[in-house]
Amino acid sequence: MMIQSYSAHEIDKHNINFPLTVPDYRYDQKNEVFKRAVWDDQIRVWASRLYSEVTFQNRPGYRQLDYALRNAAWNLEYDSGCGNSQGNSGLFSWTRVTDKIRRFIDAGEKLNRSPAELSSIVKKAARFLGADLVGICPVHPNLIYSHEYNLFTKKHYPIDLPENHSSAVVIAIEMKQEEIAHSPNAIGGAATGLGYSRMAFVANLVATYIRGLGYQAAPSGNDTALSIPLAIAAGLGELGRMGMLVTEKFGPRVRICKVFTDMPLTLDTYKPFGVTEFCMTCKKCAKHCPSQSICNGDPTVSGESISNHSGVLKWYINPEKCYKFWVKNWLDCTNCISVCPFNKPPGHIHDATRNVIRNTSAFNRFFVWLDDLLGYGKPFQAKEYWDMS
Amino acid sequence: MMIQSYSAHEIDKHNINFPLTVPDYRYDQKNEVFKRAVWDDQIRVWASRLYSEVTFQNRPGYRQLDYALRNAAWNLEYDSGCGNSQGNSGLFSWTRVTDKIRRFIDAGEKLNRSPAELSSIVKKAARFLGADLVGICPVHPNLIYSHEYNLFTKKHYPIDLPENHSSAVVIAIEMKQEEIAHSPNAIGGAATGLGYSRMAFVANLVATYIRGLGYQAAPSGNDTALSIPLAIAAGLGELGRMGMLVTEKFGPRVRICKVFTDMPLTLDTYKPFGVTEFCMTCKKCAKHCPSQSICNGDPTVSGESISNHSGVLKWYINPEKCYKFWVKNWLDCTNCISVCPFNKPPGHIHDATRNVIRNTSAFNRFFVWLDDLLGYGKPFQAKEYWDMS
């Protein structure tokens, strides 16, 4: 079966040479399960427990010292960024917030370099400023949310990203396997939280850099536009069975942020490395998902939930079941990330395996069998994170 | 000669078992050269040029794309932290700023663990949250600034760190040699700026973690107290000839932040590894300092400037000459950091050399000669940072 999930090349009606097929409508972010937890009675009733009734438990990963790590890791996002609730605010502001310290002049003029040179410059700056992976793609209008829904104000309003912000610098932030392996407890949640805080940090600094070259820059976390298809179009990886970006270097152990800009840039393109074919065989994420929210079968062209962005051939997850487990767990879960065989750190054998997978799917079944045999990617077994000796 | 710089063990009149000798008075931060640039006519006259007259130059490291990297790297400190100008504000606030997102409960009770366990826990958390080195020391009152001077409001007021914040979790943040090597241009300045932004990030998150365990936490950048002697007392390194902390792993390529807390913690202590003796011989920082601000001779017990914190045997720098070069250079300078032989990355030969230096000073002159011979630590030769191919 040929999978076309976010992969068919076509020129669409928008005349954007976007390297993927995208749905023919813009997604209203109000339909995200996290937003529905505020306005949708179907979810709100049980979701309220997650927000207000958490108590510490006397088992590793669910105690005060574990929750405290998770909360600390999130704190830059909580205190200074609002990427999860609102775009164009805090560290994700689309304009420079303050000139309180202005020791060195801001750029007045646009730096006059070729798109290839500007791309190379911006990518080098992004890596220095904290990006673990960086790519550039065009901004397909259907990947911009139609509306945003603010969790605090409960306001619902259209997104108005300026039209001239036609490129996205897409940035992946690694989450460390040491902590992710503790999913679904608070140590795993800390890896996610640190990813979000680093998203706010890096997106803000990269946007500041682009402004310093005289161009406009709108940094963004989970707000404003769908990060995963943008990341795929920017060459950062493929869509995995679990519905997340799978990168070659870190597997799905990444968070994504992006900076929209009017800077003329050379665009990257889709760079598959065998993930889709591997996911057809592997199914470890689906097998180990504690809520069985991940599709065990073949890709389809639409999901069953209003939270899905239907219209392309891919694996759709069940966000209601997924979120319900979070509530039951009193914490977010990343088991689908932690069990993924693509998580392996670099090394001779792992790199050689990735190279085979890139070139042929013939050995995928063997690799999954071997992954299991070697004891990788088991679902979490409660163990101690803290060394208190 | 026996150097006692920040190293003599004694119980002082404060009855704090602080591992170093410290001056017998508290330093008024108004006397820092950066603050004097605002109020002291001796410096203000020429310093104004650095703040308002910068123009790009057509040479590597001083162009728009170079300055933009420096400004971007500083931006978290500029926008959201005020560690360089004011303590207890922004990301360095001594209390939690917002409970806007409060999905998981804050701790009400103090975590009941031994000081040894709490130290181990906090250090592991700090490393995860971004600290490259972490140690713990008692807070000697004479290392707390007597007063702070705000660069923007020009207000001058006493520091009132709560007395029960008797321990400091001291954190070092690495600056990468790739960028530091470009000192004194804007690429070198970007390494410094990123260090400051990361200080705000890490100090904020570590303080949040400590609060989550039920204790008080006051994060701090350059504000509130002298970071270098605290870092030395926390076992992070020794004072180098250039007046900065020299760590075993990164040499002087670090920035320091700290979190004061009332948590009962096991204290680290002074851990020399041969720096003072090596600095007696080496003198590369003094030789390559573009303004000849670094003492070329033996340590003394007092400096000649009101910006020095006199009263202990150490090398005092000349901050007026140093800062005057910054003004002439239109940028900050870290040449003394970039040329230091202790900057070497880990590796068999470097580690073996460090091991010899730790145990004997007999070969120090040879090592300095070898360092020169191998071409290390030359002052900056203009070269291109950006690969625009």
C-alpha cells in the first residue's frame, strides 16, 4: 500500500508549492481536546478532575517531588509564554515587547542577501540559540488555524497572521529519553514541560534575530498554526502512527515551535526516511497506548472526532480516549513517544539500522522483533528517578 | 608563595562555616562599572558612546547580522529577566509571579527529607532543568550586596534578602567555545548573551522546583550577591587571574546564577584543582587583554578601583580600563575567557593534563609553552562565523 499521508506533491489552488497534501479546510483550534476541556460538556465533566483534584500519591513519579519537577519544567511557558493558550503574547509576541535595554541599535534596513544566504544564516543562528533541528517551509493557509480559543478568557476569535509571513522557520526541541522513559508519570511530564519552556525561549530568540536583520517575525508555540505538517514540510521528519512528528535523530522525542516571517528564504522539502513504512509494521505505540487511542490498522482519510483535522490519508488518533486517560492518570502521557523504536540515540548499530530502514522496508518486521527482544520500548515500569544516595 | 585568594578556611564573626575568606564589608553594587556608567561622570562621559552610538561596520563580527545574533541571544534577559539591573523581578522574582495556569497543585507542606537527600534531589533537578554545573554553599552576609542600583530608575536601595535564605544553590551555565573564540566581536558577545538568557531560564525553573517542594526560593542573576565567591565556595571552581570563576570542565567559559533558599541542604566546599598555581605561571589572559586590565604580577589584598571588592588576597582587575575598551570596541569583550588554557573540551590528553595540574605545579610552565606552541588561545583573528554556502 502506498501511503500518501502528508506526502503527495501537488500544486494546490493556493498556488503554493507546498510539498504535502493538506486538508481542504482550516482547523478551528477550539476543537482541540485541550480547549474542549473548557467548553465542551462531553469532556469538561471529567476533565475538571485533572485541573483541580490532583493529589500526590505515594509511588514513584506521582509524589510531591515528582510533580514539582513537572511544574518547574513548564514554568517559562506558564509564566512568560502563552503558546498553549494564545498566540501573539508573552515570549510569543509578534512584535518586540520592550526596548527597555537598548544598548545596541535595532536594524533599520533589511539585510540584503540572497534567500540561500539568509536561510543558512537563520539556521545557524537558530541552532546556536537552542534549536535541535531546524528547517524552512512555505506557510500553507490551510495549516493556519481558522480561529483560536483562549483557555483563560474563553474568547474565540479568528487568526490574523499577516499574509506576507509566507515562510515558517520550523524548530524541533529534543526531549531527553531519560525522562521520557518515565511516562506516564510526572518525570515524563517534566520532559514535555521542559520542551515547552524551551520552545518559548528558542522561538523568542530566533524571532528577535530575524527582526535584527530587518524582517518581521512571529514566533509561535502550539498556537496559530499546525506545527506537525509544517515540520514535515520543512524536512524535519515524517508523520508517525501515533500522530506525531518522527525525526531521524530523535524519533518522536521532540516538541515543535516555529517562527513565521516575511524574510525571503530558500525552502526545504519533505525528506522521508522510511517511517511510514516502518509504522505499517511496528505498531508498538498502538500496542502500548494505555487508552488504546492509536489506530492499529491502515491509514484512513478522515478521523471520527471533531478534534481530528480530516481530509488526508493518515493515522487518526482518538483524542477523547487519550485525554480521558490523562485525567485518570492525573497527568499527561507520552507512552507513544517513549516506546517508539526511532527514539534510539545515535550510534553505529542504530545509525546502520536507520540506514537500512531508509532504503528498504524488507527488514522492518525483523527490526521490530529485535527491538522487543532487546527489551527496548517497554511501557513504563515504576522505578526511581531520583538518586538520593 | 601560598595563595589564599578566596581559599583560607576560617570561622568568621558571623559564625558561618564559610569555606573562603571574604572581605569584611558588603559591596555596594552601585560601584560596579556598569552602574557607574550611569551615575559616575568619570565613566559616563565616554560610556554614553557604547549605549547610543553603535554603528555597524563592514568587517566580520561587527556587521548587522553579527550584532543581531548578540541582541537575540540576550533577549530573554532583556525582555523577561532583569538580573543585570534589578533583583527580585521578572524571571528572577523571589515569589511565584502568576498562577494563571495552575493545573497541578502547588505544594503546601515542606518535603520532609534529610538535607543530604534534598541536596541530591535539587541538584538532579537543576541539571535536568539546564544547569551545566551545580553546587551548594552557605550565604555569607558579606557576599550579599549592601545596596542595589537600578540602571533604569536610577534608584539606589538596600538589599533585603530574607535571613532564612541561608543556602545558595549555585549554577554554572556553559558558554560554547565556538562563539567565545570570536571575542571581542558580536559573535563572542552572543555567547555571553545566551549565557545570560539561560541564567534567567534556569534560575527561574530551579526556584520553581524548590517552591514546589514547599520551601522558599529567590532566584538571582548578577543581582543581590556576588556570584563568583559563592560559586567557589560551592565547589564549582577557583578564582582565576582574570578575576573570573575557572571551572574544571569548562574553564572560565561559564555564567553563574544562583537560587537562595531556606531549604536545609548539605553544603559543598571549596574544591581547588590547581588553577591558582597555574595562573601564577600562565598569564595568557593578562598578556592578551586588549586593554591590559589584568594584573600581570602577584596577588594583592586590595584593588585600586572603587569597583573592586578589596580585602582578600587575589588578582584585582582594572575595571575602568576594561570597560573603556568595551566602549572603544562598541561591544563587550571576553578575550580573557577565550584565551584561557582551561577552556579545553574534555578528552584523553586534556583530562590527563588537568590531572597533572591538579597534583603538581611543576609542569605548569611547560604546559603554557605547549599551549602556545599548539596554537591555542591566540587572541581573536577576524574570521567568518557564518557559513553562507
